[in-house]
Amino acid sequence: MHLKTLTVRGFKSFASATTFEFEPGVTAVVGPNGSGKSNVVDALAWVMGEQGAKSLRGGKMEDVIFAGTSARQALGRAHVSLTIDNADGALPIEYSEVTISRTLFRSGGSEYAINGSSCRLLDIQELLSESGLGREMHVIVGQGQLDRILHATPEERRGFIEEAAGVLKHRRRKEKTLRKLASMEANVSRLEDLTGEIGRQLTPLGRQAKVARRAQRIQHEVRDARARLFADDWVQASTALEADAEALVEAQEKLRRAEAVHEELTGRITELEAEAARLGPEVAASRDAYYALTQTTERFASLAQLAEERVRAASAPVARAHLRDPEQLEAAVRRLEEELTGLTERQEQARADHERTGRARAEAEAAAAEAQEHHAALVAQAASRREDIAALRGRMATARSEHEALLSRREDQRERIAQLEHRLAEQQTQLEQLTAAAGPSEEDHRAAAEASEQAEARTETTQRRLDEAAAEAAAAGRELDAARARVAALTDAMPAADGTDAVLAAFPDRLVAVAEHLQTAPEHAAALAAALGPLAEGLALTEDHGREGIAAILQTARQRDLGVVSVLTDDALGDAAEDGDIDGGEMPAPLARAAAAAGITAHWAPRAVVGGDLAPRIRRLLARTALVPDAAAAEALRRHLPAGAGPVWRIAAADGTVLEAHTARGGSADAVTGLEVRSRLDAARAAVVELQQTHERVRAGHDEASAEHRRAREQAKTARAEFARISRESTASAAALSRARTLVSTTEEELDAAREHLQHLDAREPGLAAALRQAVGAVSAALELQRQEGTEAVDAAEAERTRTADAAAAARAAETEALLGVRAAESGLRAVEQRLEAARRAVAAERTARAEVQRQEARQAARLRARRGVREMIARVAERIEVSLAAASRIREQTQTRRAAVETRVHEARSAEREHRAQLDELRRTTHSGELERATREARLESLREAVHEELSLTVETLVADYGPHLPIPVLDEDGEAAGQEPFERAAQEKRLERARRELRALGKVNPLALEEFAALEERHTYLAQQLEDLKRSRADLEEIIRDVDEHVRTVFAQAFADTQEQFVRVFGTLFPGGEGKLVLTDPQDLLTTGIEVHAKPAGKKVKRLSLLSGGERSLTAIAMLVAIFKARPSPFYVMDEVEAALDDRNLGRLLTILKELQESSQLIIITHQKRTMEIADALYGVSMRGDGITQVISQRLADLR
């Protein structure tokens, strides 16, 4: 086995993929400082599993990834792969080449692989440890490694030898086993405490469980008595409810008939009131029309008078001027002078007339104003009376509206009551239908519950079986694990390879190992190994070769210095037994007699050989050998064996004692032989096979129990689903019934509220009707008063006002005429004067005046015609208004007569309605009392139903069916068994209930979970006790394994230390000629923990402590120890990093001598600066680094140059 290639990429300064090809011999890696030589050593250590960043000369693991330079970016991962030539099979893997690779990503992830297959770091470490390449990496001597050895503690130096000897893995396993044992010890202690605590809890909990059982029986008595009393209450209340229901139905029938009659009367009243309401607007309209026509007649009379006055005014003649020609002007002047004199007189007379008519006009206007005021006062009084009548009519309309609204609301309330009664009837019908079509019956519910409980019971049973099968499987698994651990421990305890293995490897076709081809009984393995002696660890020639080549085999052992080799030849036949066939199995008679005489148990050796290819030859070899337990038995058997010329018996004991005819062998026990270990290993493997079969059988039972448990769980799930469905349907049916009852109850409450509201409306109706009658009476009285007073005073006042107005108008006309006369006289006078003065100039003016007169006459004629037309039209309209007024008066009297007749009929109908309403109220009170009684009983039944459901979780149907008063009551004895029956008596059941409650109170506080807790705790106590026993057995097995491992470690370490000590003395003498060096155990009595001290005494010095040596001497001493370990337990290769840097030329030469010796058995890879070291190398690798900070490598095989 040797290193073949190393490929590095992205590791430290190796940015590009670089491959080193190694060959057996010495490979030197050279180069200047800082070029990356030591990175090769770090790469080897890293790929072989090194986990310490400091060991790789870094602060953290990601420092091994190429960090980049000024010319090249940093890489994201480091990858190293190492190929090992495994042609000799040193690595326990079926490949001639093994490639180990390791990749580290900058994100922190890692990957490991063996031959391209992903694996764990532990897998790589375990693989390498099989060939002596452990975690401590003693084969890689890096910079500072020598100083670490010098400053190491004795225990750390021991670790170097243990790793080289392959013991370190056993120590790691022992430490792991000890950790398991410590953890197991804690579990055992905890289990013991827990078991003891549970045991202490069982006693008081058992007493609580006993009390709980008695409490259950008493609670059953309480439940039974309570259920029977509930059933009796339900039956009695149901009977009373049925009787009340019949009486209520009869009362409701009477009420319905009375309400029908009352509704008929109410309808008649409503019709009459509606007719009266319709007549009211007609009366008011006829009255308003009459008053409006009266006022219109008055206004038109005034208009007629005004029109007459204006016609008279328009009929007055227009004064005409006499036109005269100029010749007549002088005559006219004279006449005008005369006329002026007459006119002056007339003017004075006109002024006197004007004063007289002014006084008459003032008196007439005062009389007209007084008449007008009187008339206005009468008109205002009539208007006030009309406003009072209008207000009374408004109050009457309000009273009528309120009364009509009340009647409307009452009618609406009656309709609502009818609707509620209809809804109540429908809801009661629905409730009856729901009650008749209830959900699943109680029998279905009970059957589903029983099926679910049975399925749950089957599930629990299968769960217990499954738990038992699991516990049994776990126990079998633990036993199998313990057996496998024992096999592994025995496999590890197999003696290390020695010269016998080398010889066997040299002649594989001629030789076989005796221990591997021989099967012995385990109890006789030690004695049989003592009887065989060195042959137990020796070899045997195959039957095909006989004794051929035995000399060559022994010569090879001598040449290779492999020590003593024992070989069983084909003619290695012992003396045949006198008693017959050695394969027959019968003990020879002399041996049987001697053993009986000595009183010991002896066994014939051939019988201890139970199988194997070499069994016949070994049986013949041991034909005259007896096996005994110890040395004393051997001595006793030898004394009783017959002495003489016959064959001599060999006696072998299990403690290693062997007695023969002339020799004896024995003393302290040797290391366990391969044959003994092989025998134990075979027995352990057989036990593993048997336990594996048991485990498979138990696992099959567990799988069957698991399948059965799954089926039971599915059945239980189905049963639970069915039970849940029936429960849901029952719950839904009960909820529907509850909702129906709630709706019925709500509707009944609304019906009661509606009826109460109707009663309130009925109570308000008389008051509103009285208020309406009072308002109608007030309006009638006011109208009667108005009718009685009539319009006579107004008419007289109007006539007086008209007369005085006419008189005032006539006076004003007279005054106007007098004033006109004055003005005419004055005008005539001025005109005469003007005509007289301007006669000669007035021809044209006279003509203009004549034309103006003509125009005035035309205008006055037109006005006269228009005013006469208006007067005629007013007369015609007044005639028509008189006709309409007479018709309106006639219509008013007719409507008032009709309304009076309707009001009389309304009064009569209301009197009949009041009488019938009193009867209806009495019937309603009776019905309401019956409904209240029924609601009370129903509420009692509902509360009873709820109480039954809450206390007993039963429906009343089930309650009456199972506990009704018609059923006999079973009588139980003290043990709860049926002892007879007795009829139901309520008083007896009440006493029974009270007695059971007293007994329950007398028990005090009861733990209802005690029964379940006691059963669970008892089961847990049993389970924990079994687990505790299993742990104790496992602990014993682990302790046995630890003892075996300790014994193996002692043996291997003792041999490895002796070999290392021997080599150290020789190597130290080579490196320090004349010097003295040795390795000393700090505690020779305890080979498991002893450390190792190094004593070094160079020639000519008396010091032995390493600290007192020079630097070079200390380095040589450390090298001597390493080389001694290398030579005592050779490894396939070694890597050394500048270990000779501190040595002078003379000491370097000595070291090179040692290295040449190592070269013969191991591959060497040396990092060096020394030329002499380069000279012994078979290949050189030159390492350099340019300015870019990246390592470059060149190689040269020196054999090509030589």
C-alpha cells in the first residue's frame, strides 16, 4: 500500500488543478521559503480527515480556500483528492485503488467521497484507521510536530504508540461504550427511583380505587332512584297536560265563534262609519257652496249699484259752444256783457248751493261710514263664527282620524292575531311531525354505542398485544444488538497480524490458519488451545501438499525474521485410542475410569472439536488428550491414570496448565489465543444468527399484531363514525325539536302580546269615540247657532249701508253738480270775458272748440254704451247666482238629514258591539288562563326534560321506557347481584335516594379517576420493572465488552510498547553513538492508563531530562521516538516536513541512515531544503511561486537521470 497521486485545486496557494504522482520510495519536495511546500503536507492531512484549523496553520477552516491575488479572483471551494494503491489489501475495501476526496465550499458546506461515492468524514477516518492511519495523524510529521512531541505529556506520548498499534480505535469505542454506560446508569438510577416511587404510590391509590368502586355502586343507586322519580314526574305531568289540552281546545272553539260574531259587528260599524265619513265632506261642501254663493250675491249687488251710478254719470250732456261768424261778434259781445252780469249773479247763487250741498254730503258720508262700520262688524262676527266652526270641524276631523286609526290598528292587530294563530297551528303541527318522525331511536343509539365500545375494546386489546409484541421485539433487538456488539468486540479482540500471517500470505495455496478452519466448543476452547500450544495460532498444510515445501516455508520465516512458525503437517497423527474410533464420540474407558476415581469432570479432547476442515486431523492429534477445568483437576486426573508401557495421556486445563509424561507447562495466564477468540466468536455469531431468527420471528409477530391493530383501529374508526353519525342525527333531531318548541313558545308569546295589545286598543276605543261624539256635537251646536242667527242683521246692515251709501253718493253728486255750477258760472264768466276780448281772434279757436266738443260727445257716448253693457251683464249673473243659491240651500238640508240618519245607526251598532265585547273578553280571559296553565305545564315538562338530559344524559322517552313507574324495580344484594324485584312506590324511592346520598356523603371526597389511575399505574410499574431488568442485562453485557476490550488493549499495548522500546534503544544508539536512551512507563501496573517518559542520555553527558538537552539533541530525540514507532508498527507511508532543518551535517547523515531503513518498508514524502536529503530521493518535486502568489510545481524522477 502506498500513496499514488494527490490532486489539489483551490487549496491555499494551489489555485489551479495540480497533481502529484508518488511512487514507492522517497519523494522530496523542494523549493524556496513561502513557495507553498508545506501546503502539500496540509493538503494530505486535510484530505485524510484533519478537522483542526490550527493544525492546518489557519485561523478558521475556510482559510484553506484560495483567497485570491491581485491577478486572480478568489475561488469558491477547495478540493483535494488522494489516490492510494491498495493492491496488497491493507485497506479493508475491495478495490485495488482507493480515491479519497474532500471538498470545502466557502459557504461552509463540505463533501466527502470514497471512489466517487459520497460518504461521511467518519467513514474516511474508520477506513484509514484499519491500516494504522488514525485521527492523530502520527504518519504526518509537520512543522512543529517534533516540538509537540517534546512537550507532550506522558499520556499524549502513549497516544502516539496506541495509534500506531491500532489500539486507539478500541479506546475510542471503549470511551463511547463508557458514555453509553454512564447514560444507561443514569437511566437505571432514574428507573429505580421511578419504580420505587410508583410502588409507593400504588398502595394509597389502591385504597382510593376501592373507595371509588363503592362510590360507583352508590352513584348507580342514586342515578337509578333519581331516574325513576324523574320518570314518575314526567308521567304525571304529561297526563295533566293532556287533560288541560282538551279543556283548552273547547274554550278556544267558543272564543273563535264569539270572535266571528264580534268581527261581524265590527265590520258593520266600520261600514256605517265609513258611510258617515263619506257624508261628512258632502255636507261640508254643500255648506261651503251655500256660503260662497251668498257672499257672491252680495258682491254682485254692490257691483250693480256702482254700474248704475256710472251709467247716470255717463248720461250727463256735454256743453256745446255756439259758433258765430265775425259779423256777429260785436252783437255777441253785447250779449256777453249782459250774460256776464247774469252769470255773476248765478255764480253767487251756485256758490251758496255748493256750500249747502257740501254740508248735506258730509252728513250723508258720516251716516254711510257708520253703516259701513256696523256692517263690517257684523261680517267680522260672522267670519269669526265660521272660523270657530272650522276649528271645531278640525278637532272633529282629528278625533275621527284618531278613532279611525285606532280602529285600523285594532283591525290590523286582529289580522296579526289570526296570522299568529295560523302560524302557531302550523308550528304545532310541525312539532308533532318532528316528534313523530324523530331521529335514530335510543336502541339504535345504544347499539351504536355498544358497537363503538366493543371496537374500542378490541383496539385496546390489539394495542396491548402490539405493545407486548413491540416490547418483545425491542427486547429481542437489544439482545441482538448486544450479541452483535459482542461479535464486534471479539472481532476487534482478534490477535494482531504477526509472522504467521506473513507466511500464510506467502504460501496461500499450501497453508491454512488452524484457528480459522477449526470449530471448538466455547467452554473447552481455552483448554483445547493450551493442549495445542503454539499450533493453536499456527498453520496447517493442506491435504494436497502433505509435507512438501515445509522446509521452504520455514526458510521463508527465517529469512524474513518472522519469528517461530508452527505448522501442522498431513501426517500429524496422534496415537489412536485404544477404545476405538475417535470420531465415534465415546470417551476412552481408562480416561472415564480415572475421572470417576478422581471425582472430577474430564472431557476427551476429540469431543471438544466440533467441526471445521481440520477437525479430523486435530482429533487424531489430540486422541490421547484430556481436558479439565483447572490445574488441581489435572493433577488429580494424572494420579489416577494408569501408568505403564501404553500410550501416555496429555492433560490440558482451561487455565493454561498442560501435564505430559515428563513435562509440565503453565503459570500466569497468557494472552487470549486466536483459537479461543475464534471459538467465542463462532459462538457469538451462532448466537447472533439464532437471535436474528428470533428477532425476525418476533418482528413478524409484531407486524401481524400491527396489522391486526390497524384493522381494529379501522373498525373502531368506522364504529366511531357510525356512532357519531347516529349521535349527530339524534342531536340534530333533538335540536330540531328544541327549535320547534322554541318557535311555538315564541309564537305563543307573540300571540299573547298581540292579544294584550288588542285589549289595550279596545280599552282606548270608547274614549276616542266619546271624544269624536263630543266634537261632532260641538260642530252641530255651532252650526245650529249660526243657522238660528241667520243673515237678517247682516242683511239689514247691508241695506242700511247701501241706503246710506246711496245717499252719500247722491249728496256727493249734488255737491259735485253745485261745484260744477260754480265752476261753470266762473268758466262762463271767464269765457264771456275771453270771447269778448278775443272775438275777433277766435274764429279758428271757435272751430277747434267745436271739434273738441264733438270728440267729447263721442267718447261719452262710448262710455255710456259700455257701462250699460256691464250693468246688464251684472243683472244676468245675479239672477243665475240667486238660482244656484236656492239649489245649494236645498242640497245642504238633504245631506244633513242623511248624515243624521247614519250617525243614529252607528250609535245603535256600537251599543250592540259593546255588549258582545264584554262576553268576548270573558271568553278570552278563560282561554288565556287555560293557555297559561298549559304553558306552565309545558315549561315544567321542558325543564324536566332538560334536567333529565343534564343529570342522566337520557331522553325522556328512554327514561320512561327504562325507568317508568309501570316497571318493577330490581333489588340488589351487597355484591351488586340481582336478588329480586319490587313494585314502584314513590315514597320508597325517595327514601332510597336519600339513603344513597347519605352513604355517598359519608364516603367523603372520592377520586373518580382512581380506578383508571390505579390500573394505568400498575401497568406502568410492571412495564418499568421489565425495562429495568433489560437495562441491567444490557449494562452487564456492556461491562463484559469493556472488560474484553481492556484485556485486548493491555495485550496489544504491552506488545507495541515492548517493540517500540526495543526500536527506540536501537535508533537512539544510531543517532547518538555511545549514548543511552529508553522509554519508561509511568505506571507499569496499569497498562490501560500509564504514560510514557523518554529518557535520553547522549554520550559524555549525565543528563536525562529532555529540557536539559540542546535544540539539535532534542530534535534528534523526538525523531528517534517517531522512527522507533515507525519501525515497531510500520505504516504504508510517512510525510515529514523539514524535520532535519535544525540538524548539522553529521547528525543529518545519521538521520538519513535511519530514513534509508524506513524506505525499505514504507513510502516517504519529505519536505526539505537539504541537498543530502535530496540525494537519497527517488523523485523530486520543485515548488515555486511567481509574483502572482500562485504555486507552480515541476517534477523529476531521479532514476531517469542516473
